[in-house]
Amino acid sequence: MYGYGKVVDEEEELQLLHVITKHSQDVKRVQWHPYEEILASTSYDNSIQLYEFDAEKWNVQQSLEEHTSTVWSLSFNGSGNYFCTCSDDRTVKIWKRNSEEKTAKWQCVCTLNGYHERPIFDIDWCSKLDLIATACGDNNIRLFQFESERDEDNFHLMQKIDNAHNADVNGIAWNPVKTGLLASCSDDRTVSLWQCAL
């Protein structure tokens, strides 16, 4: 096996540790929590599953089923206290833990509805700017600004990039090093780079 320009010994190869079979349909995305041993997954079964490592195996910590169609993707914010999801139901949902305790449950604190005309295929939360970017089947990219005041979590549409691509926008990703640099990819066979005005 080869990796990063060197031959890897047989003993160092990847080993299967655990298989999780919670979803009832295709699993579309997995994402690690930025600081804790929490794994999240999304699926055609309209659900988000959150798993925790307990002693010897990964167990389901919580099942979230507020979307009404395929959940395509999710992204944690920089602190790991929130994450966002996007769906075939054309909504974005924001989830927050109801306390700092490890056993705390996640709950939906905001639904962004009416902004997208077709399914939302990908989402990414920029930890440096607290901006959420979405990739949509209407060929557009949207940026939402996060504002947390007192006990309220609010989001507003900061920018809509019409016809960002000539076909479905399938993926979106903020650069973790260069602030405000965004990449998108599409069925139009292109990758585009965007710089957010700071």
C-alpha cells in the first residue's frame, strides 16, 4: 500500500474497526465533530444520526428526523456547538446542543426555508467568518450570516450568487487556512473559486 510517497508496511494498513448499520437507506455523508469523539451521518432515509464511542464500539447517541426528504450533507461550526444540514426538502436546518454536558441532546434552533428553489446538495460552515455556504440544484450559491444575540440564533441571507454554475452545484468548501476563500463544483464539469469580501 502506498501513501504520501512512501511504501506502507502491511502492518500499517487500514483495519476495519466497526460497521454502523443504523440508516435504512443510502448514507450520503459522514462528518467528524471538530473536538470530540462524535461522528455524524446523513442519509436518503431523511435522518441525521449522531454516534459516540463508548468503551468498545460506536453507539447511536441521537437520531434527528426533522427533514422531510434526503439529507445530503452537514457541517459543524468551529466551536462544535452547532452544525447545519441541507436537504432535498429545500431547507437548511441549524442544530445546537442544549447544554455543554457530554450527554446533552442536539435540537433544531432554526430552519431556513424559502431561499432555495431546488434540492440543496452541500453545505459548509466557515468557522472564521461564521458564514454558511450552500450548493444548490438551481445552479446558485448562497451565503448565510450567523448572528447569535442573547438566547436567539439568527441567520440572514447575505448573498445569492445567481448562475454560479451552468448546472447543479454539487459541492461547496471553505478554505480552512485562507479566510473567505470558497470553492464550488458542478455538473457543468467545472470547479470555481470565490473570494468573500471581508
